[in-house]
Amino acid sequence: MSVWHRLKRFRLPVVLVVIAALMVAGTMVFMDRSRQNALLERIPAPGSLSFGNRTLAEKMRRAHDKVTSTLEQKGAVTRFGRKSGELGNLYQANHFYDQAVPCYRMALDFDADNPRWPYYLAFIKQEKGENASVQDLLERTITLAPRYAPAILKLADSHFKTGETQKAQTYYKRRLALVPGDPYALLGLARMAIDGSEWKSAQAYLNQAVEKNPSFGPAHRLLATVHEHFGRLVDMKASLNRAAQCTRFRPAPDPWIDSLNDLCFDEDQLLVLGSKALTELNIEKASRFFYRARDLNPQNPQTHLALGRLCFMTSQLKKSRAFFQKAIHLDPKSDEAYFQLGVISRREGDLPESRKMFLKALDFHPDNANVYNNLGVTLLEMGDYKGARKALLKALEIYPEHMNARYNLGLALWSLGKTDRAIREYGNILNVKPNWAMVANSLAWVLATDPNKGNRNGPEALRWALVACKGGGRKKPEYLDTLAAAYARSGRYEAAVETAREGLDLARAASDAELTEELEQRLKMYESGRAFTEDR
């Protein structure tokens, strides 16, 4: 059979095979597109949402487009999952939690080996109060990232809250193996020990926590409970006082969650993040958030207020003033900006300008106790004691618990010669805050040195001077000056001489010429057996 005949013979079947193959390929393409559409329907599109600024809207659109375009690339299953998760990051960072959840679920399906997706999803569910599946998600995270300590702590806390103490203990100890001496894990173990009436174990855990981090307030507070259980009331008070001096509680560091903040483009949320960073004294982070908020919306006066406060904290008074003036330009009734300008003017020594700014702030917010308090201090420094007393009484009328205003009122009353009332004000404060060194020192000084014999009281002066000199107070020459005067008023001249010399050394080291000269004169009096003030 010729070649032609053979080709002719098989032409029809060959054509049929080609057509069949094309039909199958067409079906596969159709199925792939159907699947693509089904997957895209699971990814929330940003078009239906309302964003606060164009920058965020544009970033959302681009992130969504990357997810869409990845679907069209051959063999890009894992990349599609990753891009879905990254879109979820952007939603979560800007508090669109409902939109972030389906993105993370898609990421879990197509980028299953990435530990961040179950972790971010667990965080959202906890924020929304959906705790049922949180533990499973955290366990999946830890399986994929067994050394990520924040996930282990989060899982331990979750088991503790649900009463699964054995599991909680296991994970707290696992975190300690990764972060030796971690106060958060030790605190969790101490809480469980107390629940089990294992008080000595709880004390051991808490002692380790405060040894590792002396400023960890929660451990000091719980240690006070342990001391109370054992009847150690003095130790209990000491622990409570130590807790009161600690900085506010900060959650354990969590780099994965913190990294989301760099994706935040919501100006209000950025101001919150910046304020939080300021409370943690993280100036660099606060600056980054505040300036990004300013770049997103330069016309928001709140952003300029935040930047002004930031610059004031870092002693950049010129820049601080410019930001507050800009805030007033954008909002002429910004009482906060006028108030801050008053504070800056007082810092710079321009007391008349400071008074002017505080009064301007009161024009727009007449019931602000803090402004009245600062106005009172300014008037005190200007020598207007009656005006200061009036302003401070107004502050206390608005907010009777304003302890700084009450202390400053004591200064105004003493300056006006109303010493008995000043003593009463200081006493009222110390009844509430018995370890406030500044107030204790002022009261001790009045009791030791007042010209009126009826107001002097050596033993009480010594009592409060010793309170003021507790801890770091012993390093302040003005506090030692008061303590020396109290010793002298109590007739203990040897102790007065020794304390005055100690204060004199500190005053010289600090180059405080005025206090040095005063202490030298008082030292001569104590050495001759005389108190600071003769009887009147």
C-alpha cells in the first residue's frame, strides 16, 4: 500500500483524535476558569469598602490585583496563597477584620506551610471573642514554628483561661525553655500555683520574675497577695508600693503582630499606635507613626498636636512650638494647642506669655482642671500668690482629686502666710499617697522651719523628711537639706551636721551654687547647736 493510501486511510481517525484532544483541553481551561472565579469570590474585593484616604484605597486595590494576577500564572498555587495572606495582613493592619479572615483561610489552604497565617487568624478570632478554634490555630502555628515564643505564650494563656492547667503549665515551661526567666510565663505559673494553694511555689516563681525584670508590675502585685497570705503585711505594702512605681503593663513582645503596624495607613489608628509607643517611651516608633499620619492627611490638627507633644518630650521646643501653632492654624479653637504653648513658654521662662496661653485655652475649655493647675503654678512663679490660690481652688472645684493642684495650693497658702492651712493640705495629700516624696519633703520643711513656733513640730518634721529620703530621695541634696533641718529641730544636732554635709557634697557635685551657699550657712548653725529658725 502506498504512503498516500496509508495516509488517506488514517486521515479521518487522526483528525478525530486531534478534535477530541482540543475538546478536552477546552474543558480543562473552562474548569480552571470556573475554579478561578470560585476562588476569587472567596477573596473580598476592596471596591465595596470605604477607606479614610486614597493611599489606603490604592494599596488595597494593588494588593487585590496581585492576588488576581497570581491565579493566572501557571503553577503559582503557593504564591496565590501567600498573596492572599498578604492581602489579609493589609486588611488586618487597618482593622478590616471581617475581610482579613477569608484571606487567611485561603492562605491556609494554598500556603499551608507558612506559620503566620494560622497565627494571624488566631489573633483576629481572639479580638472578636471567638475562642473556640483559637487553640487549634495556635497549635498549628507552633507545629510549623516550634521556636516562636509569642505563640507558645498565647497558647499557654488560652489553656489557663479555659481551666486546662496541665496544658497551660506545659506551654509556660516550654516558653521558659526558649526565654529563660521570662516574667510573663513565670506570672502564669504563679497564678496557677495560687489557684492550687501552692503559695511557696507561687512566691518562688514571682521572685524569679522580679529578679529578671524589677519593673514588672503584675509580679509585684501578685507577690503582695502572697505576702498577705503569709501575714507579712509590711512586705505586702512594700510590694504594692513597688508595683505603683512600675510602668504600666505592656504585653509581651510579638514581632509578627508588631510587623503589621507597618502596613497601617489609617490616620486615626496611626495616632493610637503612636500614643501607645510614647507611653512605652519608644520615641523612634512613635515618630514613625505620627509622621506617617501627617503625610496621609496634613490638614488633621490632631496629628500636629501629637507631633508637638512628641517634640516636647525630646526637648525640641522650637519644633514643638511650630507644630502647636500649625494645629491652631487648622483649628483656631484648639484649647489643647494653646495649653501646650503655655507649657513651652513657662519652660522657656516667658511667664507672661505662659499665662496668656493658659487663659486662651480656658476661653475654649473653661472647665479644664489641668489648665487651671498650670496657670496656678505660673502665677506662683510670678509672685501672684492670690491669683495662684484662686486658680488652684478652681482646679479643685472642677476635680477635687487633682493631687498636683492640691499640692500647689499648699505652696500658695504657705506663700501667703497661711501655714496652718498649707499643713492641712499637705496632710490631706499624704493621707491618700503616704509615700509621695515631694509632698513629704515640703511638709517636713514647713514643720521644721516655719517662723511661727505654733506650726513647728520636730518629731513630725523628722518623720516626713525620712519618708522623702527613702530610696532615691537620699540622692537629692534638697531633701537632705530638709532632713538636716528636721534633725536640728528635734535636737539631734550631730545627725543634722552629718546630713547637712552629705547634702552639701551633693549640691557641690551638681554645681548648685545657691543651695551650696545655703547649706554652708545652715551647717554652721547646726555645728553651733542652733536650729534653722529661732522661736517667734
